[in-house]
Amino acid sequence: MALLIAAWGCLNVPAQAQEGTYPSPVGAARMPQPIPKDPPPLAPEPNLIPGPVSPQAAPMGPPDCLSLPYNHTSAFQCEEYVKENGFYADIGPIALQRNHLGAGDIAVVNARAVGLQNGAPVIPNPFEPPPPGIVGALNFNSVTPPLSLGIIGTVGYLWHNQAIEFSSFYIWENDVSKSVNMPFSLDTMFYNPPLAFIGAGMFRYADSVGMNFGSSLFNAEANYRRWSAGYGGLEFIIGARYMRENEMLNITSAGTAILSDTNALGMPSPGTNAISYMVITHNNIEVPQIGLEWNLPIFKWLTLSLLGKAGWGANYLTTDVNLTRSDGLTAFNTMRHAWSFAQVYQLGAFADINLLERLRLRLGYTAFWLTGLAVAVDQVDFNLQGYQARQALGVQGLANALQSGNLRSVFAAENAYPHGRANNDGSVIFYGPQIQLMFFF
């Protein structure tokens, strides 16, 4: 029995040492955390109310503006996306070039080899057109209308899937000239001149012949646009357009007079015989129009667009054809007013670059085709109708026309007689690049 008690005492000593400390390789032994006497208290129970909960006791829910309609099938429909409202505008430069004026001689080389009489050159008959087959010296296609600069701008208001906008552009006149110089060697295509314009070097046997041409274009339009997500970027356009197309064509001829104080008929004349035949046309086109614009997103920052518009309406036109001499004497100044059926067609291709969320740059190319116009070239009549004016008075021959009793009447008849052609069926094409900076407010 004594042995059992001694053995129990030996075993009990290390057990107490193990219970009171943690063994440690260095330093003092560490004390373990005491075992709590009582378990931790339980979390408080939530303040629950036995259901069902009445509407008055229910917590506040989301506002009605965040609710979907009862017939809404999903939260991600194209028809129910948030639509923007606001103003937008764009402005930038535009440059357009007119097509060529067309074929047709203005002056030819004098046929000296044919017009010899007694060894001396003979001035061709100014009352007859030059004979065919002569070498051309100047024609309407001798000039190429230049690329003329202008400005374009648009302002509009967008709401939901529609917009209304007003846009305009103006192309300034940019003249181009061409002349040919061959002393005593040029014949213009004009014939049958008025009495005071028969001097040497005016229409036959001239030293120089020139042409100057210029045009300008103004456009203003109001359009309504509408689009739908179901058509994949296609916009429908309907509106009205006003365009004013102006042209100026001036043909000059100059030559050295044989006599310094009088012309070939013995009438007073400046030292240099020169004339100016000028045509000015104004076309005022008013048309309703329809159109389409298609937008194709390529990247997040790039969209390609195609635009087409067509309009049919009326053109109120005016023409002014006049002939003056270098000393200021006016042979005639004929003005004409008329209405014609006009058409306007526009095609454009653009690349829209998104610079910012509400700012983008549009680069494009535009072409306009206008028909039913009074084009300046088409109003030129090389028959100056001086002979017809004398015939209307019953005056026979130059000698009879130069008599003091007939001269004043002939001058009055030449000025009153209609001059220039009445052609309202012309067409022109303008084409060129444009740049626009587009803002959305």
C-alpha cells in the first residue's frame, strides 16, 4: 500500500507542471489561457414580428419611378432604353467645285491665207460667223472652275428617336480667267454686231480674246429626322430646301483700231477697240425633299455614314445679257425672268470620329446635282442680232442705216431687241470635301 501511494505521488508532479505552463525552448514557460467558467452569452434574438405583415407595418420600398410597367417583358429591351433629349450643332469648312462649262469655241485663228485680196489681208465679214474648220484659239473648256471654299453649319433639337434641324452653307465666288494673245490674228465667234461695234479689232482681226467665269452657291434647308432601332441605324428625312446658284461669264475682245479717232465706219472710237459681252444668271430653287441616312458603327470611336436626298420643285430665274464698249457705250442690256421645273439631288459619304462623349469630328465628301437651271454658258448667243434690229425698222444696208434720220432709231431698236438665248434646261454638278465639328448639348 505504501508503495502505491509513493508511485502516485511521483506521477502527479510532472502532470501538474504540464498543466500550469507551456514548454519553451528558451526563456520562462508561458501560461496557457484560462478555461472560461461560463459559456459566452448568446446573441440577442432579432425583433421579429409574427406574420403576415400588414401594409402599414411594411418597411419603405423603392419609389414608383423605378417600377416597370405591368406589360414589360424584361429589363433589357431596346424599346425601353433611356432616350436623350437636347440641342446639337455643328460647324466647319466646306469646299465645292463646279463641273466644266462644256464644249464650244469662243475665238478661232484668223484665216489670213484665205482672206487675201490684192496681196493685202482682208478683215473677215463681221456679219457672218467664221467659216468652219479653222483652228480654235479659245473655248469654254479652256478654263476649269476652281475648288471654292465655304462654310457649313447645322443646329437642331433631338428628342427620343426624332429630331428637327436647320442647316445652311455658302460657297464664295472664286473666278477663273483664260486669255489668248495673237496680234491681228483672232476672230471671235460673234457676228452681226450693232452699228457702233463694227470697228477693227472688236470681233474680227483682234489682238486678244479672254474669258472670265465665276459661280457661287447658297443652301438653306429644314429637315425632320426619325429613326428606329429596328432598322439598324437608318434615318428617314423629310424637309424643304432653298438654293441660290449664281454665275457670271464675261467674254472680252480687244484689238488695235486702224484709225486712232474713228472706226472703220468713220464713227468716233477709242484708240483701242475692245468689247465686253457679259452674262449673269441667278437661280432661286425651292423644293420639298426626302432622304435617307445610314450609320454603320465600325469601332467605338468610328462610325461610317451614307446620305442621300432628292427634291423636286420650282426655280425662279433671272438672266442679264449685256454688251459694252471699252469707252462705256452700251449696245444692249437684256434682262429676263422666268420659272422652270428644278430638281436637286445630294449624295454624301462621311466618317464620324468620336473625340469625346458629346463631341465628334465629321470628315466627308458631298456632291450636288442641280437641273432646270439657267446656266450662263447656255445664255450666250453669238448672233448679236444687229442685222435683225435694222430689218425690223426696214433699214436696208449700212449706208441707209447711217443716215441721220435712221441712226437714232437703229440704236434704240438694237437695245430693245431681245438678246441672248432663253435656255432654262441647264444642269450643274458641285462636288467636294467637308469637315464639321459636331456638338451635343
